[in-house]
Amino acid sequence: MLWNNELTRLLKVQYPIVQAPMLGVTSPEMVAAVSNAGGLGSLPVGGLSPEKTRELIHKVKQLTHKPFAVNLFAHSIPEYNIQEAEAMRALLKQLKQEHGLATEIPELDSLKFYTYEEQIPILIDESVPVVSFTFGIPDDASLQQLKQHGTILIGTATCVDEAIVLEQKGVHAITLQGIEAGGHRGSFLHDALPQIGLMALVPMAAKVVKIPLIASGAINSGATVKAAFTLGAVGVQIGTAFIASTESLAIPAYKEALATAQDTDTALTQVFSGRWARGIHNAFMEQLENSGSTLPPYPVLNSLTGALRAEAQKQNNGTFTNLWAGQAASMYVRQKNSAEILMDIIKNTEQ
Amino acid sequence: MLWNNELTRLLKVQYPIVQAPMLGVTSPEMVAAVSNAGGLGSLPVGGLSPEKTRELIHKVKQLTHKPFAVNLFAHSIPEYNIQEAEAMRALLKQLKQEHGLATEIPELDSLKFYTYEEQIPILIDESVPVVSFTFGIPDDASLQQLKQHGTILIGTATCVDEAIVLEQKGVHAITLQGIEAGGHRGSFLHDALPQIGLMALVPMAAKVVKIPLIASGAINSGATVKAAFTLGAVGVQIGTAFIASTESLAIPAYKEALATAQDTDTALTQVFSGRWARGIHNAFMEQLENSGSTLPPYPVLNSLTGALRAEAQKQNNGTFTNLWAGQAASMYVRQKNSAEILMDIIKNTEQ
């Protein structure tokens, strides 16, 4: 059978299709809808407080008894330059005034950063079936704890040697994130950001890695699912196609931008969060990039821009918030619920 | 049949597989070997003199009676800043002395640039069956002349709207160059270099363009050929896999660098020619990029670095010449002749 493979057996799901964890877009309802339809929903909790993490997991559990994943940001909190961060605050204050965004840019003293370490006990306590992570690898103790509780672990790699390291660390499967993918890059091993297309990345990783590979980036149709499988993946992760779903938290302006996005309309940027991510190019990206300002590292910049982005979203203003999207953003933009989107792609693949 | 499609009928070849034109690597022997084996060999003549163009075409014709392509650079000669070009000459002189490369960096006055317009009469006179081009589109008069003589025209696109423009101009087929591809980017429509992976580019182009699409970038195996076809291409163009062939002009150091290149070892650079191209990262790239120098445009910089690169090649020094390669460089590096390389990929696809 097309769908019965090592990944579906590992994850105990019907289809080897993972809904990508998209912070700010993915709701518990989206996660549950995808899992109930036979895929693997993924709840993003990267950077959230332990309390919020538990609350969201509870919501998902109320809506589904099927396996789902919780996605962590496996980074550490960096030192940062206070003067540069204050300069960025000043720039953001100026922008919010110029653009009528009535919000406060937070004081540096008020910033509170949560780490994945604080979330691990909750994931274990809640018996979360699958834990996926990006931006790096949790420490060995955390990995061991999760594995001892039977948790399935999925890491994220953007190049072959990241995949090799993840396999050596004992994860059960790897998401290969092609340069086509929207949102944050999961890269963690190189100073120069790996920018490998799936046509190169999947066969090269499949040649040297034994565990199941999940291709992500521009997957949104039967043709792309089949191509990913032909290249050596046994699963796919789909993000952008779910942004326009009825369970999505995306504002209308975001969904509209997706519908008309050309392949050249997305770009990689660090200006929203301090980490590289792909989104539809907009005024905020242009103004920050042209400002010549030094960007504080993730998660500092992410927190500094957070209130401004939240206010832009309230105003349905797509020019001052992140519009994460993959390179094939416009290929799947119909307003349907997440289960229908999943089943459309499955039927299209079976044809 | 797997191979009999609109592209093989258009090109009058057995297999819809094009050997990529690689200036400095592709010999007339390589072109003829691929065409004789049933693919479409491509002779690169971009920037060459009319005399050299005719000479190379004659060599190919002596070696094959099968269809082959001649590849043009469809650019115009730009104005350039003399002071910046002199500053670059000074930097290159310093580098050649530091690195023992006994050659002269040419005087600006001595530079002679040839354009595709001067080559068109020769292509027509020689009844070249297929003319492919990159870096833009030949002027309408040239396109009409070639078409009136029955020449099949193949343009190069790196994003969907470049493909749309090419179709509107009446070309017969389009090479879609994914970000995975080695060598020069064919981009011509946007200030920001399109960097679209094939997983996104092929389906998006296939949705809006009717003429045959040829996928290029990281294609080197049955799996990648099949994936490209699944995505909507009806042909593939293969470059890097032929660099290690016995007919290749690549120096041993270049072939060795390919064999060990990881997916993260290639990068896009403008420092060799003034145009963006993907190659294995080396000392020349690092030194020029870190110099902070303004780069003269193509083909000025290309001519300025030419003698230095030629001398490095004479010395089998891979650190001071361009090592163009795609992101999957190491996936096909066995020393075989070009016909064997083609047939390996065909057999692997038929399995």
C-alpha cells in the first residue's frame, strides 16, 4: 500500500503526512483536525511558558485521541549586546509611530525567555506521543528522558551533516527542510545558512541516513508528495497549505497575500525574530533591512518585535507582521478546513 | 514509452536528457558523445568570438550527425566604471603575486567583448539544429531569423514569470534552472536573484506554461529524473555529472573537489564573472568577497579574472579558479565517458 510504511508504523498514523508546526498560525483545532483525519498534527510551543504549553496540550487532547506532535525550539538563550538591543527598540518605536501601531515596545528588563528544558517535564507528564524539534538538538538528558517514556523524537535538518548528527543522537525520524520551505530555518550546524533544495537534499540524506526521512518545503499536491517519495523520503511535512484553513490563526491579509504570492515574492530574513526565516516580502522587512541596524539575536529580537506584530495583526495589517510562506505559497490557498486540505492532497496523490 | 514525449519529438532525440552547456568544461567531444548516445549535447559558446564559435561547431559536426544544441549568452554589454575596474585589476595583480600565478591581468583597453548578435549568422549558416540561451532573451529579429531557418529554441528561466516571458517570445521549450543547479544563474527579470528550488519551480511553471519544460539542478540519477517528470517536466538537463567525464576539460583538482563536495560546500558568488553562479567555495571566492571591492559587471570581471583562472588551471590549482558545481555535486563522480554517464542515468531511471 502507498501509505503503509516505516513512518506510519513508527508514528501510529494512517498517512505519513505531518502538518507543520506554525507558531501564530497553528491552533489546537488544526492539530486535532489533521490527527483525526489520519495525519500527524503538530502543536508549536517553541518559546512558550510551561503553563501555556500545558494549556495548549490539554486543548489538543480534548479534541483528539489520535497521535499528535509537540514542537520545541531546541536553542539556548544567548548573551546579547544591550546597546544594540536598545538601538533596535528605538527604531521599532519610531516605526510604530510612523505607521499608527498603538503598542508599547517592551523594555529589555521585562523580557522573559523560556527554554525547552522547562517544557520537557510537561511533555512527559502529559505523555505527548511525538516530540519534534528545530533550531538544534535538546541536551542528552532530555532526549534520554523522553525516549525512556516512549516518546517518538523527530529532529529537523537543513543539510546532510545535520541529519547525520541527529541520527547519531538517536532520534527516530528526521524532517529534511528544503530551501523551499516557509517559516524559520531549523539550521544549527553551520555559520553559513544551508540553502539546499529538496531535489539535492533528500537523495543525499537518504544515501547516508537509515532512519525515516520527512521532506518539507513546497509540498502541497499529489505530484510533490510523489516526487518527495521518489527522492527517498517516506513522509512529508506540509505547512503553507494549512495557513488558509478555517482552523488557522492567520489574519485575512495574510491569507490574501498567500493567494497571490509569486515564487519570487518570498525571501529569507532575520528581521522579525533574529533567526533566518522565509516569508512574503513586505514593508517591515524592507524597512528593517534598509535601516542598517544590527539585529539582536533570537529570541531577543523576536520578543522586541512581538508587540508590534501583534498590533499589526489586530489591524489586519499584513505589512508589519511576519507572513511566513514557502516558495510555492500560491499553489494551495482554497479556504477549506484542515481535514479537507489533507484529504485533497491524499486523494490527489492516490490518483 | 517512458522516453517518447513532446520534447524528444521536438528535439528529434531518443532521450529527453540535455547535457548542460558548461563553458570551460564541455568539449566538442562531450557534446558529440551525448548526442551520439541519444541525448542532446550542448556546445557552450557564450562570449566566444565568431571564429571560435564556428571552429567549435565544425568540431562537433565532425564527431556527430545527431542533433545538438549551441548555447548563447543573451546579454548586452554594459557600461562600467573605469575606476572600479582598475581597482579590481590592482587587487587581482596583488593576488596573483601573493599566490605565485605568473600571468598578466589584462589592460582594460585590451578587453574585447563579443555578443550573441555576431554569432547568429554563423548558427544559421551552420544550420545548428537547436539553439539554447541564458542570461536573457535574444532580440526579436534574431529569434525570428533562427525560427525561419527551422532552429529549435530553448530559453532558460529561474522563476515562473521568466518562463511566461519566454513562452510569449515564442521559444519552443524552457530549461527551468532550480537553485540547486551549478554554474551561472540564467536569471534576467528581477533585481533580486530568484532562488527557487525545483520542488516549487517545476509545478508552478507547469501550471501556467504550455511548452515543454526541462528541469535542471541536482539531476543525476533515476530517482531525480523521475521526480522531475512527476513534478511536470518532460525533460532534464544534467551538468555536474558530466564534469568528471573523460571528455571533460575540467582539471584534476576540480574533479577531486567534486568527489568530496558536501551539499553545504557550494555557494552562489559573483566574484569570478560579475554574474551570480554556484560553485564549490574556495580561496578565491573568500578573498574577493572579503576584500569589500566593488565588482565590475559581467563580462568585464569575467575577462579580468580569466587569465588568472587559466594560470591556476595550468597549475592544477583549484583554489584560484571557478569550480562550478550543483548542490548534489558528489552524487555522481565516477570517471566514465559521457555516453556511459548518460546510459547509467537512463538505465537507473528505467529500473
